[in-house]
Amino acid sequence: QQQVKQSPQSLIVQKGGISIINCAYENTAFDYFPWYQQFPGKGPALLIAIRPDVSEKKEGRFTISFNKSAKQFSLHIMDSQPGDSATYFCAARGGNNRKLIWGLGTSLAVNP
Amino acid sequence: NAGVTQTPKFQVLKTGQSMTLQCAQDMNHEYMSWYRQDPGMGLRLIHYSVGAGITDQGEVPNGYNVSRSTTEDFPLRLLSAAPSQTSVYFCASSYVGADGYTFGSGTRLTVV
């Protein structure tokens, strides 16, 4: 049973466009929602994260939007660049459990 | 500042052979974990540890052993390799009270 569902599986965006990746979760005990970015041949790296007490968090061109009632959160990449081409993972964690529950990932390609 | 170091980067094993994947971190992180990454399967937790002498199973522990004798090291042992263990393995660490994980660059293992 997958507790964090991520979509789409792959995404192609033109340079300068907006990339949007969505995640939905089931467990209402989750209270931390990170996004990780992974380049080929590298390990994932924390990109941006949000807690459910805010509806949006922005860091540069990257924004997380969070909808607690719908149990959904999304990553928006503004002015997408070829260097943003990577695999993006959403995740969730709750309570005293240190373990992250991961989405299956989205492969983003930004065409020049 | 080395972060999380994984060795080797690549390994080919024959079915039935044993080996140890090494993971070392120099950040004094209490929490360490092992993941495997397979196409379309995302990141799956194999084993984790919250400190020296303490280990626990993740979602896919069968065929793998771990131990944690020091804060710095968290080796992953394959006792009798099987083709189903062909994967990319990532080690990750964090402070117990922190949110983000630091990942190593991975070990690509092929079992023939």
C-alpha cells in the first residue's frame, strides 16, 4: 500500500516554463513534507520542505503548495532551466517515526 | 567535509557470493539508513539505525544484514547475493532531531 502517491511519472517542459509535480498522502499524522532532487549518478538531495501549518513555502524558483484538507502537496519550479533536469521525489513523515515515506519519483526533462 | 561516503561505487557479484557495502559519515549523525533504488520503485528502506548498537528493519530487509558498532560507520552485508538484489544502494544519515537526510552517492550493484 503506497502511502504517498506522486504524479506524473515523467514530465517534459520547455525552458522558461513552469514544472508542476503533485503528491497525495493518506496518513493524517504526517507533519513533514520534503522534496528531494536527484541528478544521474548522485544521491538525492533535500531541495525544499514544508510543514502543514503553512500553505506555501518558496525558495528561489522552487515553491511548495500544501493543501491539508485535500491531503495534497505540490512542487512548482518557475522559469524551469535545463539544469533542473533531474528526478524529483516527494516524501512524508509523521509523529515520532523518523522514517520517510517516499513517492515513486518524477523524471523531469527541461528542453533548451 | 566528506559528508556520507559509500564504497565501492560499482560492484559485480556472482550469485551466492557475499559482500559488504561500506557507508561512513563524518557529521556525527546518530541516524543512518540504507535504501535501494530500482526503476519505477522509488526508494525502499532496507535497514536503519538510531545510534551505535541499535539497528532495525525497514520495508525490504530480507537478504541483508547490518550492524552499527560506531557512530561513523553503517555497513550493509549481503550474505548470499541473488539477481533480485541488483540495484543501486544509497546510504543516508541525519541528526535524530533534524529533518533532512544527507545521502551518499550510491553503490551500483549487479548480481549475475
